[in-house]
Amino acid sequence: MYKNYFHNNKHANENKDNKMIATSRNLNHYKKVVNINKLLNRVRIEKKNDIKKKIIIYSTVSALMFLFGIFIV
């Protein structure tokens, strides 16, 4: 019985007597070129969007508390 360990596309034999390591053949595995600048820009944009969302949430909560305070007084 072979067990996939999900690293380096290798399988290890589960037999206690004979430990044999074989690489799996993946014919559809192509290397993709990744542009690190695009990834970093995406992270920066997501951080800016998160900050904007937090500001909107805090401002609405503070406005609601202010209005609630005015109605009580």
C-alpha cells in the first residue's frame, strides 16, 4: 500500500520489511512563472481594503452610539 505524503511528489511503501521510495510521475505538471510583484501588490490592496472596512465599521458603530446617547438625553 502506498501513502502520499504530499511533498516532493513521493510515495513511501507502507511495508515494514522493505521501505522503498518512488517518485510519482505527473505528466500534467507544468511549472508556472509567478510574478512576485503582482502578489505583493495584491496583498497591499487587500490590506488597504481591510483598513477601509474597519474604518467604516468603527465610524458606523460610533455614530450609532452617539445617536443613541442623544435619544436617551
